Amino acid sequence: MTYAYVGVLFLLFALAVPVAFALAGTSIILTIMERGFDFNAGFLVQRAVSGLDNFLLLSVPFFLYTGRVMNAGGITERIFRFARALVGSMRGGLAQVNIMASIIFAGMSGTAVSDAAGLGTIVIKAMREAGYKDDFSVAVTAASSTIGPLIPPSVPLVIYALMTGVSVGGILLAGLIPGLIMGVALMIYVAIYARVKGLPAGEAFSGRELVTSFRSGLPALLTPVIIVGGIVTGIATPTEASAVAAVYATILALFVYRATSLREIFSIAKATVIDTGTIMLIVSMAMIYGYLVTRAGITSAMASGIASISTDPIVVMLLLVGFLMIVGCFLEGTAAIIILSPVLLPVMIATGIDPMHFGVVMVLTLMLGLLTPPFGMVLFVLARISGVPLHVIVRAVLPFLLPLLLVVLLLILFPPIVTFLPSIAF
């Protein structure tokens, strides 16, 4: 029966059944197998509803909305201009600008796909006009977009906190330093690549342009300060900070930069509702599936199985990272977090792994799945934006996985990189 919980679910995934319906279908099929057709469905409904009865979930639509408004409100152009003034003079300048812009935009969007879609159009066009090869331009954009889910605000980290019970404010802060290290690792890789390939330096550094672009983008650059500052100081909960950020982004787009209209705002709100509904449906169905998995003893069996291999936290994390890399190739990151984090929590507890530490490693590892076929969402988004064939993008992205995997290994070996900020702030 234990294998049925995994087998039925993966069979439905293989048949291209949407994640939420695959979870619901698996739960219903297995309940029928255990209890027959004459079972009380009330407990399934109760589990689904209880999964949504959480104040933290309100932050998800606000963060999604904020990222969309930033994309539509002319804010991405200002971020790109500031990043260009800051690091554009380096060798391979626009590639470095690409990464720096992603680091800055990560503090506003919260998702990798928003980062890729928002900055991708601007950055790829600029790199193409400057003579960079399309495959390299798209690869840099794809790799740097994975920074978005680590630097707060982060929708995947909020979902992980909800599913495991760790502090939302704590795990959002925990992702900040790893996200910055990711950016540095990618910039080092690009610097080496630029020197080997003989890429030219960008335009000469201009202090005047830096100051001008900073002033133009300052209102937008304050968004992550509002979010993180409100959480750290205790002025606002993560949910309240996300709501304030959403209102602030709307004011910027409508009245400060005047780059969007009320009609566009309503369209953004509608798209946000659709995305939120999808996530909430997955969460509710995952709650049912998680309950059945736990009741069947699968989580304890998994913890015992891994403990029989090793009880060393580093070895266990390496095993789990290998498992998550495979999962990330076949399952969207947020869905994987919703399904797997409650299942893996007993394993963390049994082997002495800090759930907050593992959460950041888990999210980063799963985000690598966005860069790998067959379900790499970032690859599909950038293929559509750039017009570059998917197989060309895949081949160009693969070398960028190396610096990102080195960051994963660094986080595993040195947990204080993740836990330092939460330990001093909370």
C-alpha cells in the first residue's frame, strides 16, 4: 500500500493531470482502496479547508500582485538602468547588469518566473543590440532568475513556512544571504567566461549616471526595505508587510511613475486571483494527501530508511538534495514544496537538521528545476520572449548550473550562512 501512494500520484503526473487534481485523485483512490466506496468524505473536506485556514496564506496573493505591478509599472526599466550604471562598465558588462538587476528585482517579485518575464524582455533586447549571442543572453537571464525565490519577499519560502510551521519572518531573512551569494557566484562565472571569450567591457563608469538612475529608481528600490524592514522591526507581520508593499507598488505605478492605468491594474489583479486560486487549490489538496501519507506511516518509514543509511546531517542533506534535483525536473517548485516539505519534516527532525536551514536549501535546489527540461518553466517563458529554440537554451543554461550547485553545497556545509540573520533578528 505504501508504494501506491507514490505510484498512483506519479502515474497521474505522467498522464499530465494537473497537480491539484492529481493529489485529489490519488487521495480519493487510496481512500476507496482502504475503506471501500462507502466512506465518509467529510474528513477529506475538513482537511482541505483546514489547510487554507491560515493567515500567512494571505501574503501569497499580495506578493504575486506586487511583482506583477512592478513589471507593468515601468519599474523594471528603472532597475535595469540603475544596474547598468552600477556594474555595466565591467567586462561582459550587460551580462553582469543582467545578474545585478535580478538581485535588485528579487526584492520585489518573489518568484523566478516573474523575474524572467519582467526583466527578460528588457535585458535580452539590450544584450542582443550590443552584439551578445542570443543563447548566452537567455542563459544568463534564466540562471539569474533563480535568485528571485531566495531574496525576500519569496513566495516559495512563505509556502514552505506554512507547510512546516517555521517562522515566516525568520525564513525570509534566512534566504537573503544565500540569494546574494548566488548573485556573486554567477557574476564570478560570467567574469571568467567574459575573459575567456574576450567579451568587451561596457560603457565607462559614470558617477553622474549612477546618481541620476538611483534617484529615478529610489522609490522602487525602497520596496524590499519596506517589506524586510517591517518584518524585522516587528512593525508588521509578513502578511501585513506584503499588503503594504502591494499598496505601495500600486501608488508607484499609477501616480509616481504614471506608467500604467487602472484598467491594467484590474487586469493584474485578475491574473493574481487566478494564480492564487491555483496555489490555494494545490495547498488544500496537498493537505489531504499529506494527512493520508502520514497516517499510512510513510513519513516515519522514510525517516527510518534514511537513518539506516546515515545519521550525519550533511550526508542526509546531500541525499535529499539529490532526490530534490530529480523531483525538480518533473514537478513545479511550489507544488513540490507543498507536497514534500511535510513529508520530509520528520526526516529533518530525526537527523537533527534545522528545518529553516533545509528550507532554503530545498527551495534553491527545486529552483534549479526551472532551468532543466522537461518542465523548466523559466525555459519556456524565455523561449517565448526571445524566440530562441528551447533546445538551444537548454544547452546554453547547463554550464550555469555549476556555480549554482556550488552554492547549494556551500549552504549545506556551512549552515550559519542561512541561520545567521534569523538568529540575530528573532
